[in-house]
Amino acid sequence: MPEIRRILVAIEPDVLQSQAPELATRLAAAASAELEALLIEDTALLAAANLPFTREVLTPTGANRALTRDDLELGFQVLAQQAPRQLDRLAGPSGLRWSLRSV
């Protein structure tokens, strides 16, 4: 069986609230592999946010509002700040190596 050297987890805004980062961390630790996280910035979504009719539905209220490129970029910036902290919290205690990059 081939050696597993890296576990890849894609991170977007909803993923940080899911169990995916924790599961990926556990898999990487069990395989003695590195955890590589990719912060996904959806360029198609950024382009769509420039359209005058683009809306977003807020959870859990279900309210909707205009979706702007500035709002999306701010959301990506917040995610870029939160993701390393969460990965360090999950991987740090076990000494697991991890990396994060934006794509």
C-alpha cells in the first residue's frame, strides 16, 4: 500500500463550521501525514457579486440582502484569519505539521 504523505482539506466559509477540518486532522495524525489546507476563494462568486441583482440569504434567519464584492472579500479575509487559528488548535497538540494557502 502506498504511503500517505499529505491529507488535503478544502476550506470555504461553511467548512470551518463543519467537522471537515477536525476529520482531516485526525486522518493526517493517524497516517503520520501532513495536513494541507486550501482556502478557496471563488472567483466566479466574486464576479457574480458585481451584478446588481445578486442577493445572499442569511442563515439562520432566512433574510436576504444585496451581495457585494466588498462583503465577499471581507468574508474571505475573516476566513483567512480564522482558518490558521482553527488548524493550529486542531493540529498543534499532536505536533501535526500543517500548511494553509489560498487558491
